[in-house]
Amino acid sequence: MPGILLTGASGKLGTQLRKVMSDSYAPTHQTLDLKNIQDVANYIKKNDVDTIVHCAAMTNVRLCEERREVAYEINVNGTRNLCRSLLQHNSKGYFIYVSTACVFRGDDPSKYYSEDDIPYPKNFYGLTKMLGEIVVRESCLKNLVIRTNFIERGKWPYPKAFTDRYATYLYSDQVAGAIAKLTEEISQGLVHVCGDERKSMYEFARLSDPDVQPMTLNDYSGPPLTVNMALTSTRIPKIKTF
């Protein structure tokens, strides 16, 4: 019986997706090397995969900048390997690609980026995700590109959070639920899954971790960051975060 392949299943979003897509195949990166097209093709054929929900990616902005070849191999070529292998196995296959608000420049503090806005990444991570989108949308498969921004519930993973970096954040379980619903509906094209409020990273972090301390971009040293990651959608309703 055809099945769903979920990549990045051990990540923050993948962990939540496994709860709502319990019948999916969820290999670890040790089990399935997305950089190896033969491994990918064999896995898809062996498990008769007809749908892929692709969450796996190298997401650390600093690491992507420092190890560009690796980031490109995982985020772009890994996506290409999945698309090609699924298309070869099942030309009517369905590919869901989880992307990010970081495909946008994010320099306008008042802007809410919709599906109609033109991507213009500010760092190499955002560039690889934008290129991954292009790979998927030109793959000849039924496909859905989902841009989103999410945080795990619970304690903030860092001691500080930016007061001057903004997004329409959701929690990872909310995004997982939205993806599962869109997948069941066989939605296609491009859609933004986003919250109904723009908050700073610090404001959002304090909702679940009152001990987190404030910081600003002046305290930061590293690759350029997307400052305003606020999304809106012309296709689906925004999700109430609280």
C-alpha cells in the first residue's frame, strides 16, 4: 500500500508531524541519506512512497554560512534527490516542502509578506531554502510549498531572545496540524501558514519561559539575519496563536 515519507522526523516540527501522521515512514538521517540519490530512490521504491512531507534541512544560519557546500548539498540537492526519485517511482506523487519566512529580505519593519511577494534572501540559509522551493515547484510533481515560522512549546532553548526581530510565530504542533490538514486536502501551489499576531522573538519566548533575557541585534555578531519574518496569507486564514 502506498505510503507517506516524512523527512526530518526527529526535528521540532517532524516530531509533531509524527503524532498527526502516525502511519508515515519516518527514517532518521542515519537510515536515509538524502544526499545519496541511490539511497533515496531505493527507499522510495522499497516502501512504495507516493507522498513526501519534506521537513529535513540544515537550518542553523551561522553553520549554513560557514559550511555552504554542505548546506547546499542537504537543502538543495537533497530536495532534488527526493523529487527526482519520487517522480521516477510515481509520476503522480505528491510533494510537500516546508520552507521559511527567511526567503524574504525582511528589512521593512512594517511589512507582512504574502505568497505574492518576491523572495530575496538575506543569508545563505534563506538562499538554499528558496532554491529548494524552485526545485519542488519545477519538479512536474503535484506539490505544495509551505512557508512558516514556528517555535516549540516549553522552555526557550537559549538564555536570551531578540527584542528587535519579529515574526508571526506559531507553535510547532499548530504548524503540524495545518500541514496534515493541507496534505489531506491535496492542496497545491504556495501557501503561508502563519499566526495572527506579529511579536518579537523575546515577547514570544516569554509566553512560555519568563526567565528568558532580552537582547538586541546590536548584541549579535554573525551572518546577516532576516529581521522581519512576519507572514500573511492570501490563500488560507491566519491561525490564532493563543
